[in-house]
Amino acid sequence: MDKLAGLKEILALDPKNSFVRYGIAMELAGSGQVEAALAEFDTLLTNDPDYTAGYFMAAQTLANAKRVPEAIARLKDGISCAARTGNRHALSEMQGMLDELDH
């Protein structure tokens, strides 16, 4: 069984498992399935708005797809999340990416 199929089986048993949904989104993004990956990131962040890494990786997926305005918006949401949750490392990484994209 491939990794994506295994993750989907786990998610079927535990649909609110943010870590597994993040893994699915990352697998989809890594295999070039941008729209499916973004849909998983959207579901993840709707269900768990404090899952900071989801914003950053969704923004990277959007930026890689040349969807820079959407990536910038996602980064701004992620920076707010990182500030709210006290995740300084993620805040710094996202701010750095935002500075690169929004120049």
C-alpha cells in the first residue's frame, strides 16, 4: 500500500486527525496534485485553525503553482496564527517567505 492510501485509511477512521490530513495534503502537493492538496489544507485549517504548519505549506504550494497573491494571503493568515499561538519560529519563516513574495 502506498503512503497516501495508508494515510487515507487512517483519516477514514479519524476524520479530525490534523496530523494525518496534513500528511495527505503534503503527499498530494509533492505529487503535483495542487488542487487536491489545497482542498486538504483548506479542510485542515477549517477544522484546526491553529495548525500553523498548514498555512505555511499551503502558501508554498500556492507559490510553487505561481499563485502568488493567494500565497501571500495564506501567509498573512499563517502569521496571525503563529502570533496567536506563540510559534515564533513559524512566524519568522512565514514572514521571510512573505518578504520574498511581496516585494
